[in-house]
Amino acid sequence: MRILLLGSGGREHALAWKMAQSSVLEELFIAPGNAGTKMHGKNVNISPSNFEEVKAFVVQNDINLVVVGPEDPLVNGIVDFFEADEELKSVPVVGPNKEAAQLEGSKDFAKKFMQRHNIPTAKYGTFTKDTLKEGYAFLEKMNPPFVLKADGLAAGKGVLILDTLKEAKRELKSMLADAKFGDASSRVVIEQFLDGVELSCFVITDGDAYKKLPEAKDYKRIGEGDVGLNTGGMGAVSPVPFANPTFLDKIENQIIIPTVKGLKADGIVYKGFIFFGIINVKNEPYVIEYNCRMGDPETEVVIPRLKSDILDLFEGVATNTLSERDVQFDERSAAAVMMVSGGYPEAYEKGKQIFGLNAVTDSIIFHAGTAADGPAVTTAGGRVLAVTSFGKDLATALKKTYGSLEKIEFDKANFRKDIGHDVL
């Protein structure tokens, strides 16, 4: 198989690493990729959002399958673009079409979908700048803290949790009337706050059958003890100790099955990964959000635990034969910790040379924001590397990861020292 993988982060490096192990892979191209992905295939300087450039590459290079890593091309309709094009329509894409990707692209769409199919989620209301006063009235009936979510994609920054009614009203006005998050906050979902512990669950589906992948827990805040600003994710662990078989069964029966069946019932064709952001409230699962792709940094612990051939699964999605494919997991624990640039998630510098990558022997290094500068590898983003290790248990995996992190350095590097400690 000749494959084009779209994306440039840690998630894409983990997918490339896994695809490179497949016996059916002929050639792998990654667009645009990073300094890590080029160890597993050929990086191509194309933006995943430039559909015409993607098309030209697919046609010229006889690509058999396209795998979409990030959400933007999916929400913007890359699958529909392929299906509508005479030269591309025979090339399968792993990822949902534009309508299906609304599960992530619109919080209001996702909420209405969950309501329609009786999937447990927080109570909510949706408001626009024309219904701002109704939004204020809705907030007045709620108890703090108040959860405000921009309806559209806001690069992970569109969710605010506020402690006072005054703050909540001010931010609601800022989002709706002053376009704080641009078009993404032209609609705002106000949600009841759910108090519990979060985890991420994943399935891959061909629209009929689905296969579950290992669950994970990620850590979003920059500071130890889960304080400070939200980031794209500072680390992840899998499996999740509190997610026992009974709780995972509840997730499957109350959330996963109704989601896959609900999409089909609504006439929505969904092919690809579904990410379920779940919160455990007194041993009952609720959906906080859907994503239409794998999470990052969760992919960096979930994909290493997948023992099956990932291209076999992708072929099952492409040919609607996923039910016949086998999924096996590594029983060991996996722990990933992100090394980030100094200053991240606010202003940070790029172009810092990274030292010590070859000294790491006990862990897998997944590149996220890196670039190759001749033989040197330099920083090219806020989240730079994910260091992933296996262990017989979580404590062992974490010990290995932190040991490996000590061998890597770049100017002003930062990482959290408490990933996984809350669930040990």
C-alpha cells in the first residue's frame, strides 16, 4: 500500500511509527511531517488544508489510502472533496466527512445529537449574540462554576470555566458580541459543570462495525497539580486505573454503541476514529466532548499498545470489513510525558537545538514540534517531544519515561513532573 498521512504532530509521528511496522506498507508519505516522521517515511512539504495540492500529490504518486491526523481538514471537508472528484473518488480516506466531523466542529451539533440519542451529557443551552439576554437569564438559573464553550473549533482554547456569575456574563458577552474566538464563538454553548475525573476513549469505525482501542487519561494544564493555563496536553497514561471493566462496559453500552448506531440512524456516514472525552461522575460516564480524530498526546500511549497491524484496520474501514479484523492490545502500561518550549502555552521561541535524542534507549521518542536542520534537530513548536515508555505497571512506565527525559535537553525545556501521579 502507498499511503499519504496528513499532519505534523506527535499523533502523526505515532501513526507513522505504527504504519511503518506493517507488512503491507509499500511507501509512506507524511505531509508535512516533522523531524521524527522522516525516520518512517518521506516528508512532503504540503499543507493538509490545501486540498488541491493534496490532490496533485495523490494522483502523481499513485496513493492507495489517505489517513487524516488533525481535525481541521476533516471539519473543512477533505473527505467530501475526494468523493466529489473523478480522479480521487476511488482513493479511500480514513476520517469522517464534513457532516460527520461536526461532532467535533460544532458543540451545538454534538449536544443535539446526544440529546436525540439519549447519550449521557451535561444539561446545556446554546446562544448567539441575538439571544445574549436569554443567555444571561440561563446563567442566572445555574449554579457555579459556569462552563462556556465556543461552538466551533478554537484550537483547544474555546472552553472557559468561570467561578462567578459576573465573570460568566462578561465572558459570554466577550465571546458572542466581541467575537473573542472569532467565528468559533458566534454561537456559545453554556453547560452544567460536571465534577469528576476525566478519561479519553477511542474507537475506529467503518460506519457499521467498530473496534475499541485502549483508553487513556491526558493532562491538559501546564502546571503540576493540574494548575495554570490549558495546553494541547502535557502527558498521558494508558490504561486508566479507575476505568475498571464495569465502568468501561457502561461507556460501551451507554455511549459508544448509541453513538455509532445514532450516526447510522441519522444517515451520517462516519469512517475513521471517534474520540470520546468522558467524565466519571460517581461511577457514571458522561460525554464532555467528541473529537473526529485521535487525541494528542493520547495517541502516543494508545497506538504503542495496539499489537494488531494498523493498516489491516484502515483497510477494514476503507472496504467496510472492519468487523472481520482482529484487534489486540499490549497488556503493559504506557506513559508519555511532553517536553515543551519555555513560555508555552504563551509566547515561546523556536529553533533551539535538541541534544541527547540518541542517548534514549528505554523509551520511544515521538516528535511533535520539531524540524530537521541538516543533521541537527531543532524545536519548531510549543509541544516539542513526547517520551513514551512501557512498564509492567504505570509506576514502572513513568519511572522509565522520567529517566529518559533526563537525557534530553534544549534551551528552556520544560515538562511536568507529576504525570500519572493522581491515578497511581
